[in-house]
Amino acid sequence: MKIAIFGTRGIPNHHGGFEQFAEWFAPYLADRGHEVYVYCSHNHPYQQKDFGGARLVHCYDPEYKLGTAGQFIYDLNCLLDARKRNFDILLQLGYTSSSLWYPLLPKKTLIATNMDGLEWKRSKYHPLVRRFLAKAEAWAVKSSDYLISDNTAIEAYLKDTYGVRSTYIPYGAEIFEKPDAKVLGQYSVSAGTYDLVVARMEPENNIETILDGVAKSQNQRLCLVVGKHEATPFGRYLAKKYENQANIRFLGGIYNQELLDNLRHHARLYFHGHSVGGTNPSLLEAMGSQVFIVAHDNAFNKAILGPDALYFRDADQVCQILDQDHEPLKVQEMIHANTQKIRTLYSWDKINAAYLTFLKSIYEQKP
């Protein structure tokens, strides 16, 4: 099969979940003899034409100049290129800025779209933008031949809202097998002495709720915050708000997987505040890193974690969790259960195989 992966800033991952997935899946496809292309921003740090056997197509991306508007131009440039290449399948990851161009999708190529989360619910967007995103979601549903949902709650939403069937395939992760507490020294912390938040600096990730609870807690244990706080107005607002809070420290973005896994593994508590996405890759990575998880109380997180986490809705509940003594045996049972989920349900081998099976099945049905 000749397959394009479209909708990422490129691989290897320097951005987020879709890029992480593409970094795993593209070489997997290439290794099995398929011709796979991944679209990348022209200014991606990795400028080679090949990654793990996958061919990289760098297209002009003016986001660095124009902000969000640049994403639409980047997606248009990728789509115009894709129209020339006669792909069998275009695997579209998300729809936020690409669905505007849906009339330009190549007619003879199968369009399979991973619908991601409920983008129009993201509070960072102006109400007019959110109205556009609701339309974009509908355009993506209409213009795709096949839909993929990464969470059972998204699968149910698509069926209830649009009456369409989607194929449920979650993200993947690996179990972190070789912790090394020595790497924590570069952050001046030691194992078990801090809590951790890893997230993009966006309101719907409930970072402010978590940190308000941290600030109110009696134990005043250090909380480390990983994410590019300097890159967004909201991130800068958070850093300013808590700059005099001695037990809150912003580390900025960290993309070294070993460092992230060690920070997660050795944390006392790991806070996952995401509330409008589907299955968030950072949550699966936290499960694989074998850490005690405290998650925002919503259908997406509960679909993955079930009873094997503590949940919060507001800062007071965060504070209560921080100030409680947690039974060590119960904590270890939760950690073990989440580790087993990664092993049996969410390993990259299983996810890659599920995607390939899906792509083969739709290709075989192609007229």
C-alpha cells in the first residue's frame, strides 16, 4: 500500500501525541514493505528525507510567523502535495485546521481520519473559533471514508451525534523498565519527594485547578510542571501567578523520553488534568512509567483508568488528595493494574498491528 500520514508537524516527535504515534507507526509500516510518507513542517528540527524507512515530505509551514492561521496554510500545502502522489490511503490525524480544505481531498484516495478529541470544547478558543471547530468536526465526518476514535467515549459521541460508526483504536505506550534516579539530580530533586504535572499549557488541561490545590495543601510538597509555559499567553499567566509559590516549579518543555519517564516514575503523585481530548498519550505513558495517577474526573480518563486512579473536579479535591495518607498496598495495586493495561491493551506493538489491520481491511474494500 502507498500510505500518507497527514496532520502532524513531523517526525521524530517534537510536539505532541499525533507526532508520537506517527514516529512509531511510520517505521512499522515501512518495515512491512509498505510505501509510507509522513508530512512534516519545513522547519522541523529533523531535516533528513527518511526516518526509519518512511519518506518525509517537508512542506512550508508559516505557523512560526502567523500563529494558528499558519496551520491552515501548512495543511493546504500538504494537501496540494498529496494530490500529486496518488496515495492509496491518506491517514489524517485530526481535523482542526485541515477540514477547511476538504473539497480538495484527492477523490481516488481513501480518507481515514482519527477524530482526536472534542476540539470545539477547548476553552482556549474564542467562541467564534469554537463555532468554526464544531463545523470543522462535521466536515471531517462528512468528507472521510472511514473514522477512527481513540477512546470509547469519542466512539459513542460520534455515533450519538452523527449516527456514524468509527473504529476504536487507542494510542500506545511502552512499559518503562529501567528507571534511573540519578537523572533527577539535574532538577535538584530525589525520588518520592515531588509531584508532577505534564501537559500543554491550555485551560482545559486543568493545570490551574491542580496548582491552586497544590498551593492550598498543608504538606507543601514540591510540584514540578512540565510544558512549554513560555510559549503561550496562558502558560506565561500560570508562571506569573505561581512565581512566589515555593513548592511549584515550572521546568518548561521536556521531549527526552528517558527524562520524562524517570520524572514520572519517581514522582509521588502524577496529575493528569486533560478534560476534552480522547485518549491522551501522556496518560498512557504515565501508566507505563508505573506512577500513582490522580486524574480529572471525566468520561475520557475513566474509560482508560477505571478504578485504578484517584479523581478530582476542583482545587479543593486536589488539596484533599494531597493531604491524605494513601495506603501503600492500594497504591501499588492501582499502579500494577495500569501497568498491565499497557502490556495487554495499549502496547505499541498491539496498536500498530491494529492500525495496519484496519488499513488493510479498508484497502481491500476499495473499488
